[in-house]
Amino acid sequence: MLNDLLDALAGQDLGVVLPLLLVFLTLDASVGIGLITPGDGLLLVAGATADSPGEALALIGAGLVACFAGASGGHWLGRRYGSRLRHGRLGRRVGERRWARAERLFERSGWALALAYFLPVLHALTPAVAGTVGMPYRRFMPWAMLGSAAWVSTYVTLGALAGQVVRQHAEWLLPVLAAAVVVVVGITAAVRRAVSGGRAPRRRSASRPPR
């Protein structure tokens, strides 16, 4: 069944996969779809549909456009409705602990904001938190785009490699899936240690995010 699913996905036209990727990743960081369905899996699946390096590059390009739109929208929503988002129904479902974790990223360097893209759920909150704490758009977006470029490229490429291997060796499906899961879990764990293990600077006002 899994092999049939992969074959069905691989058979999808790029004109179908690209719009889906654009819509999902735009909503991921702007209205919080990533809080329910993390984008990591979507990027892996989208990458697995690529039949050539050109298609993989097209998917990466679409992902970057979508991340730019999503981060921009999330930042605006945070600036405009930050308190209501955090304390509203959806914000309460997310949980104060997760909001606080996202907020603590702004006590560290900009690299923590970039690396947050590799942390499921958390990266969907950072644009809104950036707007809420008053981090200027022109300071936030370079770090957001650096992180999204690394995130999208890594997982689309990983998915493309896995898809190519399985299409040539169908009997390797389960080992390849297991290896992909191990790689994703390993990346997430390493990034979480890097982000939480760094030494936070002295306490500062939430209205003065890192430069």
C-alpha cells in the first residue's frame, strides 16, 4: 500500500504539487496551519514526487516563495493582533509553554530564529511572536529567509533522494522510510540542543529584539 501511495504521488504533475506546496507553506506560518500539520512531512513528500533535479529545484523555489509570504503574513498578524492571537482560542490550544519557548528565541541570536524552522510547531509561531514583541520586519525577514532556505532545501532534497531510491528499488521502501524518519528526528534533536543550549544574553526588554 505504501508503495502504491508513493507511485501515486510520483505520478502527480508538477502543476498539482507546486500549488499545494505554495498554499500550505504560506498558511503554515501565517495562520498557524503548521501547528496542526508540520510542514516537514509535506516537504519530504513533495520532494519524493520530483523526477529530476529541475523539478526538485522548482519545488525548492516554490517553497521559498511560500515561506516568504507566510513569514510576512505571520509578522503582520502578530504586530496587529498579537495579544488576541496568543490569548484567543487557538492560542490557548497551542499552550503557553510553546508561546514562551518561541518568545525565548528572541533573547538569543538571530541564528536561533533561523534554526527554529527545523523545530516543528515552534517555527509556525515565530513570525507572529516577532510581530508581537516588536521586532522590525526588516530585521526579522533575513533570518526567516535564511532558515526557510535551509529547511526547504534540506527536506525537499532528502525527499527527492528517498523517492529516487525507492523508484529504482521498490523493496527498499520501508528501510528508506525508516532512514528518513531517523534523519529528521536527528536534525530536530540537534537543532533543539543548539537553540536551547546556547547562552542567553542578559535580560532585555521584549521591545528590543536581537539585531
